[in-house]
Amino acid sequence: MSKEEMLETFLNVEPADRIVMLILVSFHLTIVSRDIFLSQSNDKKLKSATGIQEINHKITSNVIDRLKGNNSRYPDNVLIEILFETFAAYELNDYLSDVWNSSAWKARAQ
């Protein structure tokens, strides 16, 4: 999944449902972490766990700002760029498309 596809998917979710989508991304990453801890070497587990924590930290901060109506938060395109780069930096790209698209689908279905 490209950064542009991530942004397009995010922008196709109603603004009010983007918070739900971001929370769902964090939720799906907990499932990913279970898979990682059962199937990867210890070095890879540590890197993946650190990456998932970083992604969740960025998402949580953004969700709090959205809930508080803080307009000085990162614009959507910047948030997506940061998340995309974090997935890549921690070698979590294999999970990106499934996590992102299933979260968007469920957010729209709510």
C-alpha cells in the first residue's frame, strides 16, 4: 500500500468516523502483535513491538486532539505520512494494507 492510497482511504471515511478508524487501526495492531510474537525471532519481535508502540502513540495523540477539537494537530496528510513512514521504519509494511483497509471498512460500517 502506498502513502497516497493510505491517504485516499482515510479521506474517503467520513470525518466523524476517522476517530473510529484510527482506534480500529490500534485494535488491529494488537492482533498483529500476537501473530508476530508467535512467529518471529526475538530480534524481529522487539523491533516490531517498538514500531507498534510508536504507531499507537501517534494515533492516540491524534485521536485525543480530534476529540478535544484541537485544530493545531497534524493535518490528515501529515499524519498519514508519519504513520506510513513508521510502518516502514519498523518493517511492518506487510501488515499495513490489511490493517488500514479493514479499519476503514469497519469505521464506515459503524
